[in-house]
Amino acid sequence: MYIHHMSLAAGVKLGRCQIVPLLSMLHGTRPYVFVLSIVSLLAPSYAQNSAVWRDPSPHKVQFVTVDENVKLEVLDWGGRGRPIVLLSGLGNTAHVFDDFAPKLTTRYHVYGITRRGFGASSAPDSGYTADRLGDDVLAVLDSLKLSKPVVVGHSLAGEELSSLGSRHPSRVAALVYLDAGYSYAFDNGKGAELEDVMKGMPPEPTPGSVDLVSFSAMQVWFQRTRGITFPEAEFRQTTDSSSDGHVGKLRTPPRVYQAIMAGKQKYTNIPVPALAIFALPHDEGPYIEQSNDPTVKAFAVRANALMEVQVNAFESGVPTARVIRLPHANHYVFLSNEADVLREMRAFLATLK
């Protein structure tokens, strides 16, 4: 949900920021998962494997300095027209959009930013509050000289969207929340808190040794257990690999997740055009949907009811927003419901001046 498996927090439990040693979802693929499993095998370095594997996505890569000794990876998929900037959820990098972004380049010039602390971007000791992360995005817009872009964010990136929209409304043409309008993005006291939604969260499945033999095997495991999977480049950017191709440990240290969760801020005013697409009710993925455990079913029902409360609060509290509910979509709506998301985005973007 919320930030959930928004590729969430690598082992950070909401509220207390405790490290949770789960060997489960490498990047949270399910809505209430605020924990990213720490998969640890022998894994010297990502660089070893990168020499024999090339990202097939048609983007250019550059690095933009946004703070002292802090550079962010920026992907450029090209295209013509109004600029669109894609921001990933917590735990992910811009490469999670490798398959989705090219679908927009016929009408727009598409970019993606990997936030500090993840993937190839710098991982400084500080700078993880919501507004600082929003400032990082603003610095990229300035560096690339992007005028009035549409900024699109998935999951926890909703806080960066709201930071930009509330503090710098003249700098963006519109905001698009991809299952990202939860309490970290909008909190007027009438919605639902993450801690409440996560109560009673069932245990996550864990990959076996055969699932960690290669990144393609990890993709298959994700698809089988979550109902969606990521582009291979995303796995390669977020986890190490051994010289023989085995999937290794997560590359981002727990302190980064802890700092981001501790740096959440409250946003109540979003005075710019906005499209908010929610997965409601969520498709929890096969490992939840196929469970015969009544407590698991009860958790899903309760969590979806609380998310409905938050969506209603967002819809009534953000009058600039067009709110779309996609029933039984995965938290990664742009992966599970790509055609729906593209349709709604194109219709919304066509209304902008």
C-alpha cells in the first residue's frame, strides 16, 4: 500500500525504523511491505557482471550534481514535446521505468531520476528529508533546463511530488501520482496512517537458492510470487552480483531507508494540476491472493478499507486532482496495468496548457 512495497524500505519497519532481517521481497512488491528483504549471497560487485551485460532500454545516462559531492543518475529516453520526469518509489531506481518510459516518447521527451542513496546515484550520509529530496529533483530540472515539466512519481515519490507542487508550483506543469497519494504525500488528518495499514501484515515469501542463480531467475520468482516483475536492469542496479551471475545483497545500506522514513514531512496543499491513479483495491499478488489463511484474507480486506479512506481524503482535499481507481491493480500500476496508466496519463496530459 502506501509506500509499501513500493520497493520499500530495505528492512525498515515504519515508525520505529527498525531493521527487519527479511529475506523476502527484494524491493517490496506489495502494498503494505515497508521492508525490503536483504538477500545476502556472495556478491563481490555489480561492476563485474556489467562488463558482459548491457541494458537494452534505449536511454542515455548522465549524472547531475545536485548538492556538494552528490550526483544523481539521470536517464534520458529521448522523444519530442513536453518533458516528463519519472521518479521511482523507495528502493527502486529510474531503471524500473525501462520498459514503460519508451511508450511515452512519441509525444513527450522522457527522463528518469534515481534519488540519492540508490543505484548509481551518490549515497551521502545526509539529505534524505522529503523537501531535500524534492530539492534534488528541482536541481536536476534546473541543470537540464526543463521548463514546466510533468513530474510523475510512483509510491514514496509522492512526497517529492508534493514537495515540488506545494513549494514550487510555478516550476511544474502538473504532477502524476502512480499509487503515490498516501499519507507521505497528502495528510490532512482525514486519511489513514501507514502504521495502521500495516498492522497484522503477513510474512513475506523468500526466494530460494534456485531463484538467486541469476537475475532472470529472480525475475521469474518475482512474477510467480508478486504477479509483476522488474526490468533486469532494475535488479542489477539495486543488488550486487557475483562473478558467476548469482544475485547478491542489496546495494543500498539500511541507514538510507531509515533516514528517508525519518525525514517524512506533512503536505496539505497541492495547488497544481494533478492526476492520481490508485490501485484500489490492491491486487496483492499470488502469494496473498492464493492464501487459505483467514488472517491473511482479513488483513487484505482491512488494509484495502483503510486505503480507501486515504484515497477519499486525497480526492476531497486536493481539488486540483483527477483521481482514478484501478481495481485489482498491483501497487506497481505502471507495470501491472500499463495500458490503463498510459491511457489515463495521455488523456490528462492532453488537457494541460
